Amino acid sequence: MDSTMSRRSPEQMAARRDRSGSVWLVQAFSGLILVALLGIHMIAHHYIVEGGLRDYQQVLDYVSNPIIFTLEVLFVILGVTHSMLGVRSIIGDLRPSAGVLRAANWVLVIVGALAIGYGIYLAVALQRLAG
């Protein structure tokens, strides 16, 4: 029997499965929304614009729209959340001990929060330049 499997009681494994199921749903839902947001982003930035790309001033004008700003921030939040949950899933598939999984969860939460914070900071800075 695998040594990591014997460290957990059946109750602990059942509780982990319950949480993993809800985490999986969050990842699946964020993935669906990301596909839609990516489609909007690609069309708006690459297909509507003559020449296929916006120049700096066009990007500033585009991001100054509050709806577009909100969509771009949502894109950052969902993209980071989806990726952190994906990394967590990969780590979980390796069957680490409970302590390692707990530490990995905290590292992913901190890295994800920093990435989201930085993404929002950049979006706000870009919108301030536009305004």
C-alpha cells in the first residue's frame, strides 16, 4: 500500500474529496467564463481593429470604458484563480502528505493573491493614464 495513502483516515479522505469536488466546480466554471472572456478579448483587440492590433492610444481609449475595464479585471481574477486551482490539482494528484498539501495551498493562495493584486494595480494604472 502507498505510504501516503496510509497517513489519512477514510474520514479525512472523504472530507478532502468533498472539498475537491467543489474546488473542481469552481475551476470548471471559471474555465467556461474564461473562454467567453478570451473570445471577447481576442475579437475586441485583434479582429475589430484595422491592422489587427490597437496602438497605445487606442488601448487607453478602450480601457477607459468602465464595462471593458471590469471585463479585463474579471479576466485577470478568473485567469489567476483558474491557474492556481489547476496547479493545486496537479499537486493533489501527486498525493502529498497533508502537511505538504496544506503548505502548497497557502503558497498558491499567496502567489494568487499577489498576482491578482498586481494585475488589478496595472489595470487601474492603465485606466488612470486614459482618464
